[in-house]
Amino acid sequence: MSRPFSKTGVDYCGPFYVRPVPRRPTIKMYVAVFICMCTKAVHLELVSDLTTDRFIQALRRFSARRGKCSDLYSDNGTNFVGARKKLRQLYELIRSKEHKERFARYCTEEGTKWHFNPPSAPHFGGLWEAAVRSAKTHLLKVAGETSLSPEDFNTLLIQVEGCLNSRPLTPMSDDPNDLEPLTPSHFLIGSSLQSLPDPELESVPMNRLDRFQLLQKLLQDFWQRWRREYLCQLQGRTKRWKPRIGIEIGKLVIIREDNQHPMAWKMGRIIAVHPGADGVVRVVTLKTESGILKRPVEKLCLLPISDSS
């Protein structure tokens, strides 16, 4: 038992290109990804360059909002030996003796234990590497060619953080009438994150959008891409040597619905199953907030943490 972010993994992703002043060259900026080792909550911080001072400032901002962490886990510099050129600066920073000494001194003063992954073992940081992939892959596709100011990009980044922390993890209770799932945001603010639905902007040309509408369009694009990938992962097929996950009455599931606005997840609890002549369940009846629905199993996603766990 521990509070959120008391044990934290940290990593960088980027670079992202922003334009501080209109009609001026773009500059590179990075994102520091902090992930709670217990609740899987994500915290994103915008970092202007890969220096020790900027990293400590990002850690100070993180600690001021999430509290000091007792244990901090990060990659070892040798994990980046085979990386591409754009990660060379990150490799040099982590391998720098001065960076290690200054950061170790800072952690000692703050009462934080700093843990390195074993050399050449990036898979030891799979928890935060998954968060980096979620944030980086889709952000690069959505905002890669768009010139945003640092403030605009930070606004987009925080809304992306909200999307990542809104994902359902497990049922809140066994009550058949309770349709609310437990999410990482429950550990942070005590309830699920919600946002007001914005007008659909996918079909509007980019040159007709104002600054705010552009940010909301980028958020909607990120949400559609990331949500689709996340739900596909929950629907992954099991190996033959693993027992099949049964569709049972009383289970809380995510219903795949198109055109859901950011941070909105349509939940339902199975109240009846309809097996075919071969005994395989392909259709179920669900209880939702809007009433009773009948849906095929292909439109349902089981939560990543089962009721029994």
C-alpha cells in the first residue's frame, strides 16, 4: 500500500518540434514521462532540452504536483547504445558522470532512492516504455507536421495525459448496478476524468481552424488512434495453451462504439448470454446507463485487470 507516484519510473520521448515565435525556425523539445509503478497513472512534463538542469526542473515540477517519490527508476545509459542519432544526446546525458553525481546528490537531499536498470536491459523498464509508446507514437503522427507554440503543445500534452489516465482498469465493485470502472485518475483526484464533448472537427480543413480548434482536432485525432489501439490490445487472442477467457454474466466490459469523445468510455455489465447451437457465446445482453442493449461479443472488450485479480 502506497500513495500514487511514491515509486515512479521515468523516461524521455521525443524530440518534438515547436515554434516559439511565428515565422521563426522550429526548436526541439522533449517529454519526460513519469509513470506510477502501482496505479499505472501517467504524468507528462515538457522539457526544453536534454541537460541535467532541465531534468531536475522537470522532476521538481513533478514533485510539487504529485509529491516526492521514495524510489525513482530509470534506464541505464547503455540501453541507448544502439539508438538512433536523435537519442544520442539522451545517451550522453545519462552516461555523463557529472549528471549522475548531480542527480544522485539531488535525490539524496530529497530522500529519494535512484535505481538504474541493469545494463543493456531496456525490457526491465517495460512499464514506462509502454507509456512512452502510447504517448510518443500517436503524438508524433498527430502533431508531427503541425507547428505549435510551447504553450499550445503543453496544453495538448496535458489533455493527452488525461486521456491516458482515463482508461478503465477493473470494476469498482461487484454490485450489478455499478457501471463505473476503476481508473488511474481515481487514485489522483478521487473520481474519473471527464471532458465536455467538442464539435467533431475531423472533416474541417486545417486552414479554417483557429488555434483552440486546432488543439482540439489534434486531441481528437490522438484519442481516436490511441483508443482504437488500446481496445484492440484488450481483445487480443489467447494462446492455445492458455485457458480461454469466458464471457460470463455479471462481468463489466467496455463497449466499442465509434465517435466517442475524449475520456468517454461506454461501459456495460453482462446480464444475459445467448449461446449458439454449438454452445459458443457470440451475443450478449448488456445493462448500460442508457438502457438494455444487445451486442455481439466482437464489440466487447474485457478490462485489463479481471474481477478475480
